[in-house]
Amino acid sequence: MAQSNSELSELNKNIKLLNRSIAKANSLRRNLFLSLLKGVATALGATIVATAIIAVLARSIKPFGDIPVIGPLVESSQMQQYLEK
């Protein structure tokens, strides 16, 4: 089963391509950039989710403003200004 030179040449070419792909994937610059991008995306997503949760909580607390225990808390915070918008 002797392989022809063309088969060996093709195999060698594929191995070189694989090595370049692995070197690119292991590049420090690329990994730093991707890590930074993931961090920014995570922070942005967390901010959006936190804003949505706070908005829902603020709107759900508004009807309880007439209760004597909760009313002063709602009035003392700046939620009234936010909810009036």
C-alpha cells in the first residue's frame, strides 16, 4: 500500500493548514480580544436585565403606596419621580 506523492503532498498541506488554524486559535491577542468582548457583552446583558427587574418591581410596589408601613418608604425614595415619567 504505497501512497502516491500526490496523496502525501495533500496530507502535508492539510497538516500545515491545521497547524495554522490551531496557532490562530491559541493566539494570545485573539484570546484577549474575545475575553474582553465577552466581558462587555456580559456587563451589558446584566445591566439590561437589572433595569428590567427594577422597573417591574417599582411598578408593582406603586399600588401599595397607601399602606401605612410601605407608603413612607415609597415616598421617601425617589421612586415617585421615576414612576411619574
